[in-house]
Amino acid sequence: MTTTTRDRILDALESLLLDKGMSQVTLENVAAAAGVSKGGLLYHFKSKDALLAGLVRRLGERTTEQLDTAAAQGKSVTEWYLQTPSADNDTDALELALYRSMVAAMRTVDAAHDERDDEVQRALIEVLDSWSTGLDNEIEDPVRADIVRLVGDGVYLRALLGLPPIDPARYRAVVTRLLQP
């Protein structure tokens, strides 16, 4: 598979976030790490916010791929949404680290006066809405879909914060109950 310049720039952003933290994420540093000029970076991403929004959208695409894989293995959207990420699993640990960095990044982006002007927030809303659509399409009862969404979000937030997971047996009981029609 051919890596595009846009992919190289996002790869460089991910690496900087994971290896050095948000303080090192400047347009100049990302461009240098990607092997492009600052003008080349700005051709693909007009601002730092656009760059971060691009990373949020990329994370959303990865998540969609994970969901497609889970569906191919016979899992429902609900089962996928309620899975618990594990810091002991290399893929999950990398994803958690990247999401932690993204949360830090989003907290440092200059707050727009109007949410419609906040490109990073719009990208995040797009990604979250796409996940919600899958749950809403699968679960007839919209309240139950919201409960699944909130439980899944809470479990993921615990993992992001590095908090211990809830008792596995008890969580399995929660998931079993939520999977009942």
C-alpha cells in the first residue's frame, strides 16, 4: 500500500503525540518529522486544528475498520461497543495512549467562540455520531441504545484514565443484560 503525504503527516503527528507529547506538536515539528515543508503540510492541513481534526477522523476510520472486523467475526455492534480495552494488549495499549494524547491535544486547542468554528470538535462529533448510528440501527429501543452507548463510553473512559476495570464477572453480567432483547 502506498503511503500518501497526508498519511505521512498524520503518522508524524501520532508519533510526536505518543513519543514527545502535545508540547512538541507544532506545525514545524510535524512537517519535519513527516519529511515535508511547512508549506507542504499546510497544503493538506490549513492549521493545527485542521491537523488534529484529521487525526480524529483517522482514528474514526480505524475504529470503523475494527467494527467491520468484529462484524465479520459475528459480533454485534453492541458487543463491539461494550468491549473493554486492555492495557495488556499491545494494540489496545497503543490506541489508549493515542486517545489520551488526543484528549490532551483537544484541551490545548484554542477554544473557538462558536462551536461551528471548532474543527476538532466537529470531527469528534462526526466520529461519535457514526458510532451512535450503528447502535441506533441495531437496537430498536433508543433509550437502550443510549444506555449501551453510555456504558461503553464509561468503560472506555476508565481505561483512558488508567483506572482499574470494574470486576470482570460483574461487567460480563452487565453486558449480558444489555445484550438481552
